[in-house]
Amino acid sequence: MKMRLSKIALAIASLGTAPVAFALTPAQIAAGPTTYVWLSGASAPTNAVFRSVMSLCNGLAGNGGTNDAHMYLEAAGTEPGKSSGDRVAYACTMSSAAGSLAGKKVVVYHTVEGGSFNAYAPHLSMNGEPNPNGYLPGNIKRVNNLALLGGAGKCAAGAAATTNVTLNGVAYPIGRYNSCTDVVTKTFSTSVKGDASALPGQSYPDGGFSDTEYRINKQNLEIRAELGEIGSEVATNLGQAFGVAVSYPLYHQLQKNDVAAGALAATCDDGTATAPNLTPACQPTLPSVRYTAVANRDTVGGVDGSLFGGPAGSIVNLARRVPTSGTQSASNIRFLDKPCSTGLSGGSLEPARATDSTGTAIVTEQSGTGGVKTALNAATGANQFGLGVMSMENTPAPTATADRWAFVKLDRVSPNSDAQQRAEAMDGSYDFWYELAAFTAAGSVSPASAAGTALISAVTTTLGESDLKGIFATPVAGSGGPTGKGARLGNSCQPAVQ
């Protein structure tokens, strides 16, 4: 999977020849013929999946043809995965890089509410999973049919804005509509396949991506069904790094701790709780045992700010994810050894839930990464010690009211010592990373469409070809691009081996 250098050179030569005026608009989508694919699941790789799809489009990533790519975002962000909301869509005419989809106008609906498990949950519901613990949501939402957008009050009314999206070092203009809050709800049960049409890619998802493999979700959520009952999964052999993000007051407190311990220069705590010194040389460390103390159900009750060196009785705010989130699964594995140590020897700890909150330890459960960011921003505004886990594809862009959080070192190793936020994970010095899994629905009840199967396969391959923040190929992938030294071989509970 070598990066297509000749195509990049061609792209540089032709850059600017594909104006946004050629974007695949709602009217062009309605004119058809149009192919639909619906992806659901993990929020952590949202931007990586989007960019991988874009690298399959005409006129992008060195592909021939005219760039007509367009995106529809639920919120006010600049592209999927960047403050875009939990439901987005993007569309383009596919190039020969997309194999059997070449020449087709393809609309990709992408839903990340609820996290990784929603790659599987709709299909479990349609296949009759009992759901004793209430983890199957019964419904999920997506952006409304794009062919219906464009009328008065819809997100596609008026002229599109533009985002310059960089693919393998080259920036391409892509049309963008925001505030696409006109979403539709699809319901799933043994008698309902999303809606009366029961169409894969429109009524129900074709599949998607998960931060951890199905068996981790099966154990954590006590699911009955075996994977083969709803589809198939492949290990992408792509590592995805995670990090602990904290509010500014906690960042500053950790800096003061490190200065006192002689681990940071004396000037590193010269900022304030609302404006800490964010230079890389002054990045503080968080001992993992302290995150465990907050994340563990049996110890969170005794937590307050003094755990981190703050005043006794001050508030700690854990912005964790919902149980169905793959990011939460990654956090559980790293800090609580759950479910990896649930056998005869035991040793795993139970994660703290919102119901375990106290007056000094507030636990919230967020459906997406955006919710964690919002909670950390609020903790900064309230002068609280906030912390939570995010994937390393996220980079804060601080303003007076937003992205007022920062990643910290974990046990003195930085997750973002490099611009692509993966160097230490690739080297093996930083162990908080797991391998993405790609799920494709199959079987007689809720199979993926041929287009969905083809796109998921193509994106899985392209993820390894592209130079994506926080993501890297393992040696098993055989990539000619950024490759780490270790692999978990598709087993999140297995230590990485070189």
C-alpha cells in the first residue's frame, strides 16, 4: 500500500482546476442514478474514514476526472470529525481507485452517535438479540435524504462554503454545507429494517468501523450473538492511538506538580488555570494510576481534586464515553483491564458510570468525541479538573470558548510529540493504541449492499495508504507508508509484539 507519489505530483500540477461549482449538489444527486452507502460506528476515526473516502473520488488524491465532492455536516465544523456533529454525509463521483464503484455517484451517510458498537447494533436488533442490558438503542439517525435538501430552511440552501482538505500533502477544495439538522430516525427490530423500504445504505447501515473488535464489545456488553450471525469483520492492521485530554485547570495543576518534582523547567507553570503554558517542552504528565482511580467504580467515590494536588473538596469531572463506545472500550482496556482480565484469575475493574457521581467526582457519559470536548471546555470554564479519553486524530484549536483542553503525557510519554500525533505509539514507547476493525453486514436478515461491501473494503485499504493523524499501519499490513514497530494481530487484549 504505497503512497501514490505520481498521482500526488499530478495533483499538484492540476490543483485549482476543480472549483467547488462542480460539487455534487442535491439537485445532481436527485437527478440520479445515485448509489447510497451508510456507515455507522466509531466516532474516533470519523475524519480518517472521510479522508479515505475522499481519496477514492474523481479529481482528488491524484485521481483523474472532475472533483465534485461535497459534504453535509450536522453542526458548524469544517469537515467530518472536526466539530461536525454525530451525523454527516458526503458525496462524490468515484474514480477507478474505488474498483467496482468507479464512475458512480455515491452518497455516504456516516453516523457516529453511540460509538463503535453502533456498527453492529442495528443488525443485532434486526437479528433478534435479546438486549437484556439495554445497550441496543433500537434506532439511530442519519442526515436526511440529500435529494430532499436545498429548499428553504434546509442546510443546502444558498451557496456552499469551502474546506480545503489535505490528502497526502495536497490541499483540495471541497464544497461544504453546515447546520444539516434535518435528520431522519431509523428504527430496528426483528420486524422493522429501518423503514418500510428496508434498503441497505438508506434504511439501515451497511456496516462500519470499530475502535476494538467485536468480541471486546460482546464481552463488555454481554451480547449473545456470535459475529457470524450478523456479518464479518476484518482486522485492518491499522493502529489508532488514544490520549488523555484534560481541562486547562488540571493541565496547569499537573505542570505545577512536575515543576515541584523537577520533571519540568521552573518556568513551565508560569501560565494560569485558564491559560496554561502549552509549549511542548512544558507538557505535563499524568500517572495512569490516577486516571484509574477516577475511572474505577470502586474508587471514584473517594475522589476529589486533592488526588491531583488540588484543594480538598474541589471537583473532578470525568468525561467518559457511553458503554457502546469503542473509545470507552479502549479506555477500559488500558486503565481497568476490562474485559481482558475477566477470566478465572480476575483482576479487571468496573468502569465508573454517571450514577456513581458524587459531590466532588462528576461522571458524565458522552455519545461522541464532541461531547467529551464540550464537557472539558465546560470544566475549564468552571475551574474544575476535567479529564477524558480521545483518539489522537483530534487536535485542539483553542479559542476563548472552545477547545480549551489539551493532551497530557501518560506515565511521562507524550502521545503527540510529533505533528501527526503517533510517533511514540509507532515506536512502541507509548502503549495506548489499538487496532481498528472493519465490519460488513451479511446474512439473510440485514445484508450490506454490494456498494456498501465494496466501499468498506476500499476504505479499509485506503486507510493504510493515507498519511492520517493518529493512525499508522502495523508491520502486518505490509504498508509502504508510516508503519509502526508493533502489532496486536487483531487482538486488543494482546500486548503489542514486534
